[in-house]
Amino acid sequence: MNDALEYARFIMSVILFCMGVFLLLDLFITGFDVKVLMFALGCLLVVHFLRPKWRNADKGDWYDAFDLILDFPFRCLSYLLRMFTRKSDIDLD
């Protein structure tokens, strides 16, 4: 039963990832909307926390490839937030 739940979480994360990417592409095609942007970023954020954290080596290389693709937007967003919120050592006074 545990494997079935992990596969269900993986499929849900793939669906949410596709929805988030579609909404980001929709922003460029039809025009900017804040609601669509927030929903797309929310989908990509939920993917990071929803996807199962398989630690077994028997899951195969296909999971590693999908895991890298699914987690890439979250890593980019977190890197950008860390870069902009990092305190600088320069004192302007």
C-alpha cells in the first residue's frame, strides 16, 4: 500500500508540474495576470513538497531524471530568493 501512495503522489506532482508550466506559458501567450502567476508558482511550490522522497536505489534512473526535472523550478526560485535576500557586507553610511 505504501508504494501505491508514493506512486499516486508522484503522479499528482507530475500533473501539478505540467499545470504550473502551462500556466507560466499562458502568461507569455495571453498576457500577464497576477492570479495566474501566483497559481503557477503555487503549483510549482506544491510539487516540491508533494513529490515522494524515494531513497531506495531500486527505483531506477527514470525517477532520478523526473525528480531533477520536477525540482528544477523550485531550486531556481529558492536560489533567486536567497540571492536577493542575502545581506551584503557593504555599509552605505
